[in-house]
Amino acid sequence: MSILKKPLGLLGVFLIIVGFGYFVGAGVAYSKTQGGYHSLQAFSETQNVELTYDDQGQLTDRGTTEGAQAILDLLENDWDFPVVMGNGGLDANDPLVNNSSEYMYQMATIVYHTLTGTQTVDVTADQIAAATESGALDADGTYNGVVTAYQGQVITPGSYDVPVDGRYWTGFDRTDLLDGPAREQAWSGTTHALVAELGVGAGTHSSLMLALGIAGLLAGLGVVTMVMGVAFLWETKRRHGLAVPDTIPESMLKDQPEVAKV
């Protein structure tokens, strides 16, 4: 075809081929993304963890909306996480924890109750003796550690309540007779594991959303390049139809007026 010998025609064909390539890439990306969504959904259904809502569709925690609001405050204000409400986020019609907002809310729930909880630490006579020997307690057993409620008291074997008081793992004094064990109990391996698992779920969902966006971008580029390719081919064909012939047809030379010679 002669129009394919023209630069614009060749460019049009090239853009159409590139457009098909973009469509193939978009299809592959979309297929992989859907596979990830199905896997995440199956994992969520297997765990069967659901958020609780009241009759008005408001989030509740341990039966109160105030508790849920405190958790949301931690998530949105302290952690600066952009919570999505409604479809695709915290949705009363779909309480199953299966998207990034719900995973992060569940993570905030665990952390909130850990931060606001109180740990009961059992102290034995051997621990008191070791603390006295190391200097953690005074010679007479008087406690001057970080737990305010027991400062100045003589520690004897028994149970002591240590408030977490909003402290994360690094906020405790691990060498303290009471604070050290309280840290291990509050931020236990189970707590860390649950937070890590929920973080993976939130990160996975966010990555899938990003991949879906990339698939849409590739599809959009495919549309643009194919339209441009067709436009170039159409313009090349139009110009080819208007091309001036190299020689003047004989019919146009007949009945020409004679020009007088000077």
C-alpha cells in the first residue's frame, strides 16, 4: 500500500502496534491484580475477622461508639492514616476485614487496647533479692523506679499493677523491676505478630490498588496511541489523494489558446 511508504503512514502503523502492546500490558496487569484480590479475599474469609457496627451503621468497639471513635482518632490523628469510609473502606454492609482501611483499623484496635491497658506483674522474693543486689531497689527494698504508683514503697513478693500509659515498646525501662516485665506482657510476641500480619494485609491491598491504577494507565495509553496511529494513517491517505501528478494529462493540453509571439 503506497501510504505505508510515507513517513506519517509508517508512524501511524508504529503507533497502532505500540497501542496493542499497551493493551496487552494492561490485560496482564489487570489479570494479576484480580488474582491478588481474590487471594486476599479468600485469606480474609478464612480468618473471618469482622468489624462491629450498631443498628445505625456506626462503628463500635466493645459495644460503644466512643471506643471506636477513640481508635479512629489514634489511626487518623496519631498515625496520620487516610481512612476511607463507606464502599471500599469501613463499610457496615461489608464488615469483613479485607481492605487497607479495615486492616489498619483492626491494627489500631489492638494497639489502642494495649496502650490503654494495665499489666499485672508478679514479683517473687528471688527477683527482689536480685534487684536489691543490682541496685534496682534500695538496700531495704524501697522502689524508686519509673512506675509512679509504687515509688517510695518497699517492694514485697506479690502482684503489682503497671499501667502502660500510652507507651510503645521503646517507652519502657527494661531494667526496671516492674516496668521491664510489664513491657514483655503488654507488647508480647502475639501482639507484635498480629500488628505485623495486619500491616502486611494493609500493604498488600494498597499495592493491589496501585497495580490496578497502573493497568488503567496502560489501557489509557493504548487508546491514545491507537487513536493517534489511526489519525496519522487517515491524514496520510488524505494527502495521498490530493497529491499533484508528476505530468499534466494530455486532455488538459487540448484546446489551449495560442499565445502570440512578441
